[in-house]
Amino acid sequence: MKFALVVLGAPESGLCHFRAQGFARALGAANARLTRVFFYGDGVRAAAAENVTSIEAWSEIAASQDCELVLCSASAESHGVLLPPAPFTLMGLGALMEAGHDCDRIMSFD
């Protein structure tokens, strides 16, 4: 089964990222495929330079699951994340629509 995740909350605003990362790791253990993590709204702050711990955790998940980490380009612009670190990339909302079409399930975390 293929999954995509949508992360809406900022890394420092509670347990949103912790739960999303735990879910992503559990997918790997269950032999399910994580194809894309889409960060929207405050969620794009996961790739902000001051959130080193978040960048490292998501990078580890991307490497172990071979998935894409996608920042909403409009949200990233409004939060000042203009040059995201690898493996994060900037894409529009079309990337979220594409994930919905290509995956069996989309889970959102706020």
C-alpha cells in the first residue's frame, strides 16, 4: 500500500512532526511504501535553517524510505524558506494532488 503524508503544523508547535515521523517509520516497518511528505502552511518550517533537528529527522526518513520531502512553494515563500536544504524540494499544490492520485492513502498531521 502506498501512502503520502501532509504535515500542517510547525515543528515547535506541538507533537505534529513527532507523530508524523513516527507514522512514517511505522510504515517502513510494516512494508508499506511512503512516497511523499508534503509540508503545507506552518509545516514548511520543518526545512527552516533554525530547525536543524527537524531537518535531520526528516532527511533520515527520506533516505530510509526513499520518499520525497516537498514544501509547498507558496507557503515556503510566505515563511521565508526560499532555499530549502536537500532533500527538501519546492513544488506547488499540484504535487499534493498528484500524491492523492498516485497513493492509496493520504494522512494529514496538524
